[in-house]
Amino acid sequence: MQDMPVWRWGRGAVHGGPRQATNPALNRSNFPGRCITESVSTAVKDSSSAVATARIALRQDMAGKLTRAATSTTLDDGLKELQSSRSTVLKLSPATTVDRGTQRQALDALDQCAAGFATARAALAAGDGGTPSLADGDKALADAQDVLKQLESTVASP
């Protein structure tokens, strides 16, 4: 009966945090690196989704199927998601050198993605025939997507 988890509302739950098992052996924090890897993996997946959505919107805008306002909103929303993911990764407290390296790689990748979003937003603001072009914005987002895929494969295989 001692091995059965007993759930309680911990201090974090009062502030919207998750429930934790009262049996310390069942808490995730007892597995160093696991929470860092899971958090980075989640941030990468969320950011990948935001970049993919932004690329779709940008391509539809180039094809004349989406308004500039809708594309701009999509890019803004994607950038906010990216910033949220970066903030989550930045708040992590890595305990090992490997975890710190994973955190640094994730922050670098997310910074590259933010630069891709900046290029795409500048391209959208420049309009047709401006510099950077919408194709440049799409290329910047494609590069960001590639960086995230590389990071995802690195995080997935320890």
C-alpha cells in the first residue's frame, strides 16, 4: 500500500501548478534531466507548430488567398508562442552540464526562429517588391523550421 501514490494539492497547485505525489519516489523531479528534456521538447513542438502555421499563412498571402492583416496576426501569434516557449526554457534550472547544454541549444534555436519571424514580418510590411521579399520571409521561416527539427531530433535521442 505504500507504493500507491497519494495525491495532494501542494503549494504549487494553489498557484495553478500541478498536483504532486506525496511519495517522493514518484515525483518527476527525482529524475535529473527528464524535466529539462521534456520541457525543451514541448517548447520545440509548440514552436514548430507556430512556425509551420506562419509559413502556411505567408504562402497563402503570396498566393493572394489571405489578407495582409490576417497574415500579420498569424505572424504575431506565432511570435508570441515562440516567446512563451523561450521564456519556459529560460526559466529551467538545469542541474547537469548536459542539461545546461540542452538549454543553451534550445535558446539558440529559438533565437534563430525569432529572427526568422522578424524577417517574415519585415517582408510582410515591405509589401510586394519590397526588401526583404515575402519569399525571403518564407525562406527564413523554413530555416527556422529546419533548426527546430534538428533540435527535436537531438533532444529525442539522448
